[in-house]
Amino acid sequence: MPRPRIGIQLSCLRLPLKRALFTARELGATTVELDARSADVKPLAESATALRQLRKLLDDLELRVSAVSFRTRRGYDTLDDLEGRIVATRRAMRLAHAVGARFVVNQVGHLPEPGVDETVAFQTLTGVLRELGAFGHHTGAMLVAETGGESAAAIRRLLDALPPGTVGVDLNPGNLIINGFRPLEIIEQLGSEILHVHASDAVQDLARRRGLEVPLGRGVADFPALLGALEERDYRGDITIQREQSEDPVFEIGQGVKFLKSMHLH
């Protein structure tokens, strides 16, 4: 089985799109994640010329788009401006397909734990996800729910409430650690549903009673164990480096690429 490829979430580099693509290639990445909300990426959804130019640049640099992130301020369980979020998410899914990506990443909303009665918000969420799942099958780009604030059991409850293949799971170890969850438990319980992985790291700051994002390999995420567990479950997606709270993102993300390559990823 081919090993996952190393990608970079371009928004973390904090560079204009073209320069970010060249930098990602120089750092040794083979895939990238685009942010559908960024000023450089938005025009791609409206301009065939801009889209062709991006595709050519990706080909020239031998890069592939692994995913498109589209993080909304509210989840799909909140009625306020829900229709606007649905329309915008569909637009992001069409964009993802146009740039050759199979996934759109977002945090979908609050997920109740097992044993908690279904709420109107949860019913709203599952209804919207069914609609977006059907749209994704038609478009060719699937919505994946980024992990972070919910347990593996709560995510499983959501997936069980939906038709198979409606949404996937994006594993984000740093987010999970910040919120007090174990990334390995997510893999153990949801392994076959994980379609995209963010390489992020964090620690629990006991003095401040909160989690903190740290450079890749400097936190408590056990990446050899996580990658081994993913391999056991035939994970075939990409590993996309995410580093949001950095004063020197290009250097730290470059170190992250080297860290992952030391585990024989490419």
C-alpha cells in the first residue's frame, strides 16, 4: 500500500497563494490544502481563467490539492443564516472538485454525547448533512468533519444517524489534545471513516488549564503510533501539516515536513 503523502495547509504559511505554492514545494510537500475563504482562492470559483492558471501552476510544481478547507463561524446545527452556510458550502464543494480535491473540511457543529436525547439542533444538523452528502456525491467532493471538541462516541453517533458515505472524518490530533481527547481513540473507533488527516500537535498547559498548539513533534501527539494505527486500517489519504499559532510558520512547517519524512512518509 502506498504511504500517505505529506501536504501543507497553505493558509498557515501566511503568504500570497502563488508564493505559498512555490514555498510548499521548496519545503518538500507534494500536496496542499486550500482555504476557500481566503482572498486569493475565492476568485477561483468565479473565474475559469484563474482556475486554469492555478491548475497549470500545480502541474508545473507537481503538486496536488488534497482538500479545501471551508470553516464556517457556526455549525450546521444553528438555524441563524443556515441557508447561507449551505449555499456557501456547496460552492466550496464545487471549487474542491474543480481543483482536483476530493474533500471539503469543516467543523460541522455540536455533537451530543450518547445517552443524551436528540435535540432539534441535532436533527437540523443531520438533515443538512444528508443534503450536503447527496450534493457531494453529485459534485465529486465530500464534506469531512474536523475532529476537536467531541468524543469518538459522539462522532460515531452522528455517523450512525446518517446514510453510509454521507460525511467523512478529518483527524486533527492537536485539536483533540487541546480539548482533552485522545487521538488514538478516534482512530481505534472511527478508523475506516477517517478520510483526511491534519498533522498538528499540542500540549495541555496545566497551569493555565487549557491546551496549547505547539510545533509538530514537540507536543504529546504520538505520531509513530498514530501513523501505525492508520496504516493498520489501510488509510490512503494525505497527511496535511497544520500550524496556526507560529511566529515563524515557514521554518516550523519546514521542520514539520522533515519530522514526517523521518517516518518514511513522502
